[in-house]
Amino acid sequence: QIGTDSDWSKVSSYSTSSIAIKNNGELYVWGRNSGGELGFDPDTTPEILIPTQIPGSENINFTHADIGSNHGLASDIDGNYYGWGENLSGQLGNGEIQTYEEFQLIDTGGIQIDFVSAAGRTSGFITEGGSMRMFGSNDAGQLGYGEDAITNPNTPIEVNLGTELENATIIKYNSSAIAQGVLTDEGQLWVWGDNDYGRLGLGHADRTKENYYPNRVGGTTDIWTDFSHSGLNLYAVKDNKLYAAGQGDHNNIGLGLLNTANQFSMTEVPGVDMSEINTWQSSWGGFISIKNNGELWGFGGNWKGQLARSPDVQWQNTVNTI
């Protein structure tokens, strides 16, 4: 368990940094802060070892939050949008290009925000109407393709994801540095981007141009209810079971200390009953979650202290059970 509190409602992480929201809407961060992803000046605060509030965020009721490699995003109960950290690729969406920016409210032109996602130097959010906007780095085709593909926009744009998603209602967008995915209201999971280690869960680890167009995960009868990209893995939920694909070197997939093989197709993680979990997010090399009783749990690699334990100490009871 991370800390002793039992009033967490949402949690998210990227690489070696984490962000979480409590039941009262308070926002907390911890981990590495090399680029300001935790909302503090990285020159004076390179890391935070316990859950800490971001300066300027104390009196806001947050509903969603996420962290990228060096930046963070959040939305509040009124649909407002916030960003902070590195902005060299326009990943904050505020029209600026800066090395580091403090926590700030960002104008969206009246668009109400329902969900945010940050990863690498790419960002996106879903509007209350179910459409998607993206901004930031497009070096691996993260922002869509065709005539609507724009290089590194620093303000939110509506992206073209192809005819099969043209009229879909998107309920979640999530990404790692160079792999993206969306979940529709019909339970279809679509992914695109780099496929190193088989991180897209498409049954192979080939790195071809077809990977940079949306590909549906699983068959037509698969109804996915949630998913998360992080690092070199894809995690997704179906029938209250957790599945994973991609790198296994650091016990990322939760198959036990002795099974570190890469998985190219979506593989069930043993011992995880998602009906016992309120909210969750993949981390760099693993999985972090809040159970229904408010406890914070995780599994996977711990070489940077991702599980809030001493770095490089691997815990058997956090590898394949919750």
C-alpha cells in the first residue's frame, strides 16, 4: 500500500512519476520531477517522495488528471482545463513553447473538458460531447493521419482517425510516448503508433507503416471496458479481467517473478479481479490501482521506487496479485 490514506478516487502515472485525486477533488503528485511534471520547478525540486499538492491547485475540485514524460494535465468539475511542466512541443495546448511552465488554467475557447491524457510530449482531451482534441508532438504520427495531420500544434485540434472512427463516440483516450489508443462507447479498442515489444497487442511485434493507422484490438465480439498505455505495454479490461501485452522484462505483465517474456497478444494477468478495483492506471513497467476500500496498490517493476518501496527491491506479493 502507498501511504495509509483510504480516500483516493483516481490515480495515474507515467515513467517514474504519479498523480492522484482524492474523494474531495484534491490533487496530489509524487515521484521524479526532472521536467516539472509534478508542478514544481525541477531546478529546485528534482523529486517528491510523498503525495504532495501542486502550488496553486489547493482550492480546485479536480475530476481527471494525467502525467506525461515531463508535463501534466488536469480538468475540474466545471470542465476547465489545466496544464503545467515542459512545453517544448506545445504539449500544454496554451499556444506557447516554453521549457517549463507553472500550474495554470488554460483557455479552450469555451469547450468543456471531460477527460485528459498526457504522455511523452503529446497530449489530448475528450470534450463533453465525445469528440477528441490533440496537441503537442507528432513525430510518430500520434495526432492522426491524412490531410489533418499537423506537425506539433501548440493549441488543441480535432484529428482525423479514419472512416471507422469517424462517427464513433470516444469515451477514453490514452497514450504512451509513441503509442496511442481510444475506447468507444461500444467497447471497441483501437490503437496505433510504435509497436516495439508488441506493445499494441495486435499479435506481432512488427514495426510497419500499418501500425500508425488505428487498428482494432481483439475480435468483433470483444467488448473492452477500459485500457491504458504506458512505457512499452498496453493494459485493458474485459469481463472484469485484466489483460496486458508488450514488454515483460521488469515483471510488467504480472505473470510472476520467473516469467518475464514479452507478450504480443493480449494476455490475461492472473490473480486480478477488476470488480475489486475502483480505478487504475498503468505505470512505467507495471500497474497501479485504487481498490474499492480506498487502498492504493500496484504490481510490476520497482527499479525507481515506482511502488513506493526502496528502489530495486522486488516484492513477490505485488507481482501477480492485488
